[in-house]
Amino acid sequence: MKKYLFIILLALSFSGFSQGIKYTKNDTIKYIVKNEIPRFFAGTFWTGVEFPLQNKKSIYLAGIATYGSNFDSEKELIGYGAEFQYRSYLGKGNFTTNFPIYMAAQLMYRHIDRFERKVSSYNVDPVTFVSSPVYTEGKDAFNVYYAGLLIGCQVFVNQIFTVDLNFGGGLRLSQATDSKSFTKYKNISNLDYSGVVPRVGVVIGIIQH
Amino acid sequence: MNKLIFIGLIFIAGLSFTQEENSFTYYKWDLFRAAQGSIQISREQALNNRYSFSFGLIGTYASTRGLAKPYLKMQNFEYTEKSTNTIYTLSDVQAIGGGINLQLRRYLGKKPTVGSGFYLTPEVFYRFLNLESEVLIPKTTINQIVNRNLKLGYLGYSIGYQKIYREMLSIDSYVGGGFFMSKYADQDGFTRFRNVYQIDYTGFYLNMGVLIGIVK
């Protein structure tokens, strides 16, 4: 907890010294198209658009598509989802900065179909005694609901693109499609975990004037 | 082989394009592909002050006994032959193939210099590979050669930065992602249950690399 406070204080102190564009100048920005690149490692294409509003507010709408494995070749994930953020950029007056800091409320929904194959037995070659696995395949599906808060910093580079770094946390509730209750006894690293989870994001955006 | 000759002719034909005074042509080599036992040579040519077109040729000649040994050893070429329901594991693999890579680059900024600076591009590539390996015939101690044909496709985007040094050399680094498709000729549908770093993966995929080029 002390670490988080230290990071926030450090970021805020840097923003105080910054000299750059006025954030109000960003009113000339029509929108910023964004992609969360690290999500590709989890077989997910997570892309969205941030629309600036007045008074240093903005909204961010993102679509989520999943197809592939999540570092586990025995599992195949296929799914879709959406994310909404309401952002409030911090600071009083028309301060100038190239890396405005924001706080955001975040809502997210995802649906995942998970295909899993398991070795059910082995065929052993009677001559060479080489064993080959016999697989059986199963499928389950679940819905994930998430609500949380984010603190982030959006770095503007040459008025061309942005690098958006954020962290935060919230409550994730996962529900199997064939169940009425939320999941229990799942590991926090699983997509179908229910509970409070942290969140860290690195998002690249292209500015459209 | 015919495919390779046809693609090569298209590449060479591009050399005769009429060039405007402010146009350029870069020839680039993708360093990341080299570690995968592949050579990718790309040719980028300006279309106007903001856009350029990049056409790349990919050639693969790799084996588990060569430069690409670490990369190929990470793969899992196990497959089930339908007729006998036998699982084969291709361990000592030789991969030969080719492909093309297309990009339409948009250089970013209010007054961009085409060919230099930040750019955004859609990217498409198609590759074909022949995988050859010796495997043990079930219930015997006899080895046989197995050949599998793999088709790979990719549709995505990249954001990158290209820097030109002394009007001679270019360094082009990029990162992006998209959808990667893999299909074996002897199997229905795209591959499944593969890890993202495997050559025959199907799914969303992170794409990044560094290209070194010369300015013509």
C-alpha cells in the first residue's frame, strides 16, 4: 500500500513540473484509437476509442475479442466483450503537461468459451513401447463482470500517439453459463476467478485531430 | 517452386517503377525472421508525401540442426493421422517455404516525411511451409519420411518508427498485432491447442520486429 502511495505522489510531483501542451489544447483532439498490446500474449485483441469531453473528462469504449491460447496450449479460449471507462483528468485550471494523470471508473463484460483437452489414456506401441497420448476434449463457458477504478497517466508523444499506463483494481464476478451463482475456489490467475483483482494496463493510442 | 518464381518476378518488376524527385526506395532485412530460419527482404516505396507501400518476400530454409534450432525445438509438431488414428511426433524437422508480406504505411504527424518517423500500417502476410521429418512407423522399427504442408496467414496492424541515417541506412522497428491463422493441408479447419509462440498457432498474436535497410 505504501508503494502505491509513493508511486502516486511521485507521478503527481512530476506533473507539477511538466512544461508542454495545455491539456485544454487536447480539445482539438477528435478521438484517440487505442490498442492494449500486452493482451495479445493472452490471445486477445483489446481495442477502443477515447473521446474527449469538456472539463477534462473523457469516455473510453473498447471491444474485446479473444481467440487462442493463454500460455496454456491445452486450453483454447474464444470470446468477446466490451469495456467502458469514464475518465476524469486531474488538476486545477489550465495547467500544461504532456502526461496528464487521470482517474477512471471502469466497467467490463466478457463472455468466454473455454475448450480444454486432457490426456485420458496412453496407447503403447507393442513393438517400440513408445506411448502416445489419447485426448478427450471438454468445453465450459462463463460470463465475467467487472467494476473498478483506475489511476493512469497518458503520455502524449509529438501529438502523434499516446502511451497510456494505468493501474487499479476492482471486483470481478464470474459466472458459469450453467450456474446461477458466481464461481468459487478458483485461482486468481484464472479468468473465471471471482473476487477483488488488481489491474495493470499499457495501451498505445493514435491521436486523430 | 512456381509460386516463388511468380512472387520474385513481381518483386523485380517493381524496380522499374518511375520515381518522382522526392520518392525513395528502401530494401530491408528483418532480423527477427533470421532467428526463425527465414529471410524476409522488403522493398518500401513512397506513394506520396504521407503513404508508402512495402512489399516483402519471405524465404524459409530451416532445420533443427541449423540456425533455427532453438526456435524449431520450441515447436510441437505432433499430429494425429486420421486413417490409422496414430499420433506422430515430428522431432527432427526440416522446414522449407516462402511467402509475401504487404503493408500500406501511413506516416504520422501534421507534416510527415514519408519514409521517416512514426508510421501506422495494416499488414497482411501469407506463407506456405513444407515440414519434413523422419518418424517411426507404428508397430515396427522402420522409419519413414513424413511431409506436411502448412499454410499461414496473418492480418493485423503495426505501429513503428523508421530512422534514416546519412541517407544510406534505415532502422525500422515496429510493434503491433493481429490475427494469425494456421492450417495443415491434411487437416480440416485451423489448428487448435497451440501456444502463441508456435509457428502453427491460430489466434490473436503480438507481432514485433526490427528491420535494417539500405536507401536506394
